[in-house]
Amino acid sequence: MSPLDDYLKQHRDHFEQDLCDFLRIPSVSADSSHVQDVHAAANWVADQFRSLDLHTEMIETEGHPLVYAESPAVPDVPVVLVYGHYDVQPPDPLDEWTSPPFEPTVRDGNVYARGATDDKGQMLTHIKSAQAWMKSTGSLPVQLKYIIEGEEEVGSTGINTYLENHADKLKCNVAVISDTSQFARGMPAITYGLRGIVYFELFLSGPKQDLHSGSFGGAVMNPVNALTRLLGSLVDDDGRIQIPGFYDDVQTLTDSEREQFAGLPFKEKSFMDKLGVELLNGEHGYSTLERRWARPTLDINGISGGYAGEGAKTVLPARASAKFSCRLVPDQDPETIAASLRSWLEESCPPGIQSELIYHHGAPGVVVPLDSSYVAAATRAIEKGFGRPPVFIREGGSIPIVTGFKDKLGVDTLLLGWGLDDDNTHSPNEKFSLADFQRGIKASAYLWKELSGC
Amino acid sequence: MSPLDDYLKQHRDHFEQDLCDFLRIPSVSADSSHVQDVHAAANWVADQFRSLDLHTEMIETEGHPLVYAESPAVPDVPVVLVYGHYDVQPPDPLDEWTSPPFEPTVRDGNVYARGATDDKGQMLTHIKSAQAWMKSTGSLPVQLKYIIEGEEEVGSTGINTYLENHADKLKCNVAVISDTSQFARGMPAITYGLRGIVYFELFLSGPKQDLHSGSFGGAVMNPVNALTRLLGSLVDDDGRIQIPGFYDDVQTLTDSEREQFAGLPFKEKSFMDKLGVELLNGEHGYSTLERRWARPTLDINGISGGYAGEGAKTVLPARASAKFSCRLVPDQDPETIAASLRSWLEESCPPGIQSELIYHHGAPGVVVPLDSSYVAAATRAIEKGFGRPPVFIREGGSIPIVTGFKDKLGVDTLLLGWGLDDDNTHSPNEKFSLADFQRGIKASAYLWKELSGC
């Protein structure tokens, strides 16, 4: 057994004790009464780095601080940037927790506490793996740079500003984040694709004030009627989005990707039970995983107009509005789609209705090429840590920092998920499997080794 | 000059003084702090009848009382039922009144006060006309029955219950209501048609709770998307309603009616200015007056679903709902249309979406035949009172008591409008032209005479 493996084996209890110490700090970034706790968590992370003799900086922001650390440079091998966050979601509702959220408690091999998976436990695997290298061999096989933020649950303003202004400092060859999930229990995953987004808000107005629908109905266009007609025509019966040119740049799924998705043990029945639906549907011609991960969508996120009280009021409303957004897939350009939607609206808005379209924000989808040496390295490392190779999955949401790293640093991110999708992140009774915590540390330790050969 | 004409001429000032006395009573039916004032107004009306030696009853209801009165039977001539209401809308916002709402003030030939037109002033014309007959000749040419309510502004529960249970008492040959408007200044009108209504509320639900639109968008049907698709398809680009069979029973406009509407001096430009729109539109192939008065419509009255706060939230909502209603024209049956809508919904609701349709209420449209001897009598009476014959108009809204009289008493209603559409009913600075008040009394006095010949 190598000194590294020996260290990992001997320190399992220590790692878990450190995790529990970290989880005891109620670093709720959204709650200003916890501002000192949030700072305490940042200091706890910084102390971890200092104990390994890494160059460590506490970087103040307008919000909560960033913790930066770097290990010594290693010539001719990749520089690896590790991202994570030390802040946690609020624990409410407190009365639904079996054990208190900031008193980590082990049951059935899981540690229960707020932040167990998201992201303290997962992030800590990448610190403990460095500790194992430094303490067992005195050095790391690659240069590691850590950037650990405390505002992930409240919008990541500080890190985005820092990334904008200090890209040089974070210069690297590849980034690593563990803030996602395995595909299923015992199936560690590399998430290689994320969808992008364009988010809009549409305001329609007609008469200058609400009118009596009896006296005036039939005389003027009703803005709510117009809104349903416009939005109702944006997705056809086959689930195809009707914004002109919407699919022009869509990166199509390859046959091998489709085969790979189809090979995953996705249980539609239990997924439906979880959501409380009797049917899964969407764009025709694609499987549920394909639709969630690799096909664009259009969802209305909110709609309002007219009388919202009880009973019947015969009003012809003066105004109506809706928020709606598209999830984008790689090669779709948010700006192009926003422009096309705007043109379509100008042509389609009924006469007599004034429209205003707000483009809230946009971000492109990303995929990490699966044929890179970094992905191959991560695959080997995960096989070492978990005893089986990862599956390759995508995710329907966005992780904006991944786009930030791509745009500002020019690097791809390895999204290595040690969590499970029933870990109750953002809910009561958040948990993390301690076995997966140890496997994650081992996979991470081997990752540094494997990446050194890239 | 006949004794009747002489009486009308001699008592103009008295009539106006009585009107002002009536208007000073703040009989706001919606405001429980005014309950004594509402009773005072009922008593004031009852005293008017008593002073004419009419048989008078104060009929208690669960809400505000009804005032009933009847003059002696007159053999072989029609019995005429007069309806009106002594309650008024709340006067708010008070600071927008030039003179206080319950201190009647004359400016430029108009009396300004809450209730001036709606309906104290108009209703009083039918009492003062009886007074003129009784005081100048000692009798009336027809038997009059009055039913004057105090809940018209709050739902008319009392009179509807009374009508349900005591139709015998209100037995008559024709009803008369003055609670509408002239078509324009100096153009008294007989409103011979009202639209009906069917009012629905639709609830759609999908997943059991709101979902993240990134992780789940594309997997399940979004209830707000479904709602816009359903409602957006209910009216086509030509403004035609797509509920199956919706137009089957529509009473079509006759050429002579269309010519008559077209002959009215309806000013589209000033109508648009009043509504604050740049364009009037609706069902293709019909004029604005035709669309408002004699064609059915479908208006969404309110819609809601998903996130309604500020900014962008990426939610796939669990639920959505809308209130919507159709204005109906004569011969359309509300129940048939409700059933057709329900069938259409069952066929059209997308898979994966649960729907619930509430049918709030319905009432058919009505038209009074223009070729009746009652309309001819009213026409001659109005010409006597106003110096010119009335125009014949319809109204887009509903006056439910008209349907009640038709259903329970089997009689048509003569809707004789002395008000103007700029009288600010339900708004600050409500007014009524005193000249029209006097003309209305004279027209009413001649109406009793003319009806006696029917």
C-alpha cells in the first residue's frame, strides 16, 4: 500500500470529524444574523489550507469573503482550479428536521446536517485529498488553486466581480467542481453538459384603464386574450418552439450520446411518482433524459393580468404580463434568440396592443468535450475512488460559474458528482453518505495524480 | 293646456326640490355605517307613494328593504310594473368631488350628487309623473305597480328572492325601467337589447409542486403553457370564438338593424380617446356598435400562475388558473354553451394536465321586440317629453332584473334612458341634467297615457 493510500485509510475518522466540525458552523449566507458564522466558516476553510502550508488569502468582497489558496507550482503539468462554496441554504422549516440542522448526526451511514452535500461535504473532499498528498508525500502532483466562495446561495456576486477583474490570478488549465450528484446510488457521474438560458418578461397593455366587459367587450382587444394568443402560439402541439430560427444552431445529439442516455437506468415510473404526474411529455421524438438535458425548452414562469380575487368580476383588463424563459443547448446564442423573439413579437402582437419585452438575462449552454485527456483522467480517478467508472450525464439547469470559467479563463470544468439526488439539498434533513465522502476524497486524491499526466 | 300639462309646468321647482331632498340621503348600500340612511331613503320613497294615496308596503328582506306601491286597478288596460333603486354607489374618492356628494349642487343646468342619475333622479321621474296625474286628474290611466329596491349596487339579493316567491304580486303586462342612458345629448333612447353572459373559471394543475425549470423543463407539461395554449386557441385571428357550436343559435342582425346602428352618430375617434386606445377591433365583419351590442364575445377577466414577484425566477409552476366569460346574444343558451366548452376542454386539455372548470353563472341575452304596441307607446311618449323620438339602441352588458321579469313574470321591459354616458355614474361628480329630469317626468306622464291604449 502506498503512503497516500495508507494515509487515506488511517485518517477516515479524522476526515469525518473535520466534516462535522465544518457542518456545525451555521454559515447561512442569506441571513444577516449569521454574518459572523459565515465568516467563521471562511476562516475554518482558510485554516485548513494554512495547516497544509498552502499560500492562503482571505479576499474581502462587498458581501461574504472568498477564500483563495494555492499549492506550489509544478513545472510542465496542468494547473487545476478547484471551486466550491462554504455557505449554506437557510435550514427552514426547522420542525421538519429529525436532528438539528447544525448538529451533524450520523444515521445509517449518512451524516445529516445543512450543507452536508451542498457543498461543504463535497467541497471538503478536494481539501482532504490535498492534505493526504501533502502529509504523506510532502507535495502535490499538480498545482492546485482553490477559490471557495460564500455567496453561492445568494447570487455569487463577489466571485463574479473577482473573476471579471482578476482572471490572471485564477489562470489554470482545467477547473474542478463537486456540487452535482451521482446519477444514482453507486453510480458516480461526470456531468459534461449544462443548458443555458434566456429569460424574458413581456408586458402588454390595451385601454388606459380596466373596462366593463359588458359595455366594452368586443370593441377593443383584451391584453390578456392577446397574451394567451401570443404565448400559446410559441410552442406547437409537438412541443416545438416557434420562435423563428430557434433550432438553427442547436447542437444535435449524436447517436452515441443518445445510446449512452438510453443505457442509463432512468426509472420513469419513480421519476413520475416523485413529481406527482401521470405522464411525462414534451418535445416529440426525444426521450425524457434527452428533453431534460440536451433539448431546448420554453416554460412560462409566471403570468398575471386582470382580476385575481374570489368569484366573478366582469372586467376587461387594461394590462397583462408574463415571465418566460428558454433553456438553451450548446451552440444556441442567447442574443440571437432574444433578437428573433423581439422581431417575432413586433410582427405578431395584435393591433391595438402595446408591448414591452424585457430581456432579463441570458447564458449559453455548455458541454465539456468527452474526448479530452482531462475527462479521461477524471474517469480513471473516479474508478479508483468508487470502484467503478463514472457515467456521463448532463444537467438541465445552468451553473453560471462554469460559463464564467469558460469565458474568463478559457477552461472547461470537470463536474464530478459525489452526492445523490435524494440528499435533500435546499430541504430539511440534508444528508451525505459518509462512504461517498471517503470515496470522493480518494477519487480526488487520484485525480491530482491523473491530471498530472495530461 | 291640459290640467296634466299645467301641473307639470307649475311644479318644476317642486320636483327639483324633492329630487335634492332625496339626493341628500347618503343611502350607500355597500357601507354598513350607512344602514340607517339606506332605510331613510326607503322611507322617503314610501312617503312619496303615501302622499299620492297609493297602497304602499315596506317589504323587509335579509338586506335592505323593498318599497312596493300600487295604484288602483284600471279595467281593461295594461298593468305596468316600474322598477328602480334608491341605493347608491359609495362616493369615494371624496377629494375628487367639486361639491360634496350628498350636498346636491346645481351647476350649468345639472344637479351634481351621488345617485343623481343612478338611479334616484331617473327613478323619481316615474313617481313625479304619477303625482302629476293624481294631483291634476285624481287618477292614473293605467294601474302602476312599483318595486323599488335598495340593493342594486350590491347584488340585488332581496328582490331576486322576492321575485322568486311573489311573482303573483308583481303580475303585470309590461315593465318600465329608467336606469340607462340616452344615446347622446338630446338623443333619448329606448334600449331594446341586452347581452347575456356565461362566466367560467378554469384551474389547471401539473406536478404536485413547483419545479426547477432547468432540471425539469422538458420533462413535464407546464400548466401555464397549457393554459395559454388552451385559452389562446379560443378566439381566432378573425375574432371568432372557437367553442364548438358557439354561433349555432346566434340571432343574426337584420339588415334594418344594421342600417339603424349605422345611422347613429357614433364617433369612433372620441370613443377611442375615452378608452385610451389607438384602434378598435374585434370580430371581423362587424361595426364597433354591432360588436358591442349584438355580437357575442369572449374576454379573459383574470389570469394567474407561477411567480409574480420582481425579477426572474426559474420556476415551472405547478398550477395556473383563469377567469373568462362570454357575452351572449339572444337565442344563445348559456347551459348549451357551458356544456360545449366542457366537452371541448376534455378533448383539448394536454395530456399530463388535470383541469377543473367552474361555471360561475349564466344568463341569456334579451331583446324586446321593436314592433310591439308597448314600444310604440313609449316612442310616442318620449317624443312628447323630449321633443324628438327616441333612437333604438342595445347595450353590451346585462341588467339581470330584466331577465328575471321575463322569466318570472313573462313580460318585456321598456328600458327608457334619460341619463347621459358622461354622467359619471359610479365615479366622482355624478350629475343629471335638470332639463332631462323634467323631460323624463313629462315623457313618463305621457307613457301612462299611451300605455293605456295598448
